[in-house]
Amino acid sequence: MSRSDVLVDADWVEARIGEPGIALVEVDEDTSAYDRGHIPGAIKIDWKKDLQDPVRRDFVDKAGFEALLSERGISNDDTVVLYGGNNNWFAAYAYWYFKLYGHQNVLLLDGGRKKWELDSRELTTDVPAREKTSYTATEQDASLRALRDEVLAAIGKRNLVDVRSPDEFAGRLLAPAHLPQEQAQRGGHIPTARNVPWSKAANDDGTFRSDDELETLYKGEAGLDFGKDTIAYCRIGERSAHTWFVLHEILGQPNVKNYDGSWTEYGSLVGVPIELGDAR
Amino acid sequence: MTKDAAGKEAIVEGRVLSDGTPVRSGYARLLGTGDEFVAEVPLGEDGGFRFFAAPGEWTLRVLAPGGVRAERTVSADIGQITSVEVLV
């Protein structure tokens, strides 16, 4: 994978609005953003209502994903183009999710909703009608997802990237400053983890930084060993999906997993090692 | 910059204006020390934004269509609403 395989720009999307075979999908942290205006032809996926199991702490299962995509009119052959606000935060999470269930052709609109708006491009409130499909997902691709035991076994052996803010990493905060919910029992980080806040991978306009800048950030500044496998985590697995996208899809690192249980799981486990304090 | 009571929160809020008119399309982002990204919100119909920050010094950066960019330093305190008008 490399940048040109996974990212498209706004001109590319604008030229293909309404084209058959393209499914443009908005996924936002602010799930009401779509209703106020979206890129013409785009449908919406709600990261919480549509993608999370309503009872257990997990994703919707394979059958649930198939039902969702069938109902939204996305077929297995469609090229899915995802975008969202806040540096594509939740769009990158959805991208990971599509890959997890085996969708082949997935792209991210570089800069997402923000760049589109800052460029003063057209937004509409019209909701497109897409004919229902019969979508077939694959089993979850275990090579993209890390579960807790694997994370524990990776301490000191693989790269662990903690992509939360420095205050969360140090144990002073349990959640981003503007989101008080879903807290772990304890603060801190997984021993040996490096701290690279996810948003450092993005420019102000929401586009991803250049390959050279990204490599300097993760390898040069944070000291990740690109010869080793990597697990990224945050608080609930969304910010780390963004970093997974950068490392695995843009920089082409071969073995990168997202630990979606992340700190809300790890920081509530009994008996596991925790480190406090700022990054060294 | 004005300050009002805000219970247990440290609120930073304000409006973005251009020649006295609210800027409705754009983004406000809150940055911590070292330009560390904390949060970002789209501007409201009245050009408004609101953050629940931690106490301390923050940088507020506004981005709007047409390459508009503005920055202000603000301080937040528990129990206070720090109100800012950003002129672009």
C-alpha cells in the first residue's frame, strides 16, 4: 500500500459524483454534520449506531455489517470513498472497519469534510437513493486487529504506539479534554509505548502530512523500529485507527494492528503493568 | 476577553466575525502547549464555538474558506466562561 492507492483528493471526488460503482460515505464524530450538509451523492454511516454492537462491547458482527451495507446500497464491487470531519478521524476508523470485513476497494478523501468546506465546494442536504444490494463480507481479518492478550505479549517486543494526548499518556487525564465519558479505572499507558498523538499526522486543513514528514514523526522523533511489528492504541480505538491508516496504508508498514479495546479496556484490567508519567 | 461563571467547567467560547458579520463556515480548533491539537469544532450559524477545556493557557486557531486563518491566546479557569471574539 502507498499513498496513491488509498487517498484521493477533492477534484477526484468532484469529478465522480453520481458515477456508478462509487459509494461516497460520510462518517463523522459529530453524527449530525451530514444532516446539515454533505458532499453531493454521499450517504451516511453512523459510527456508533451503525458500527457498534448495541449490547456487547464489540463491533457489529459479519451478518450485521452485511445487513448494513446491503441496506445502504453498497455492493462488493463498489469503490467506497470515505470522508469525515476532524482530520478524517472517524472516516479512518470506518476505513479500518471496511478492511477488517474484507472490502477490497476503499479510499479516503484526503482532508475530508474540512478541506472540502475550506475550499468552498458544494454541500447539499439531498439524500441520494441507492438501490439495496446483497452484500457479502468476509470473516474479520485478524491481521488488522489486536486483542488484549496479544498486546500484553507485545510489551517490550513490538512497537506500541499510544496515540492519545500527552496528558492522557501521562495518566493525568482519562479522556480527551472535551469528552468526559467512557473512562478506564486507572490512568497511564502500556509500558514501552511511545506517545505520538494521532493528530500530528495531519496538516491544519485535515490532509495527511507528506511521507517524509510522517516517517520523521514516527521513526525519527518517536523512535519506532520500522523493522518490528506495531500495535496502535488510544482510548476506544478510533484515533488509533487513524494512526493505523498512516502506518499501514500510507507508509506501507507490513504488520500494524489496531487495538480497539485500547485504554478503556487495558486501564481496567486487573493485574496488568501500567506506566505513569510523560514520554521519555 | 470576558469571564463569566461556568460551574465546574473551564469553558472557552466565542464568535468569529468578519466586518461585524458572523463567519458561518469554518472551524475553530483548540491547541495546547507546543501546538498540541486538543479539539476542533465547526463554527455555528452565529459564527460561534465552545470548548470544555482544562484550566490553563490555550491557543485558539480559526480556519475559514478563502485561506482565512486567525489565532488568539486564551486562558481558561475552572468555574469560568472565557468569551472571545475573533475578528478575521
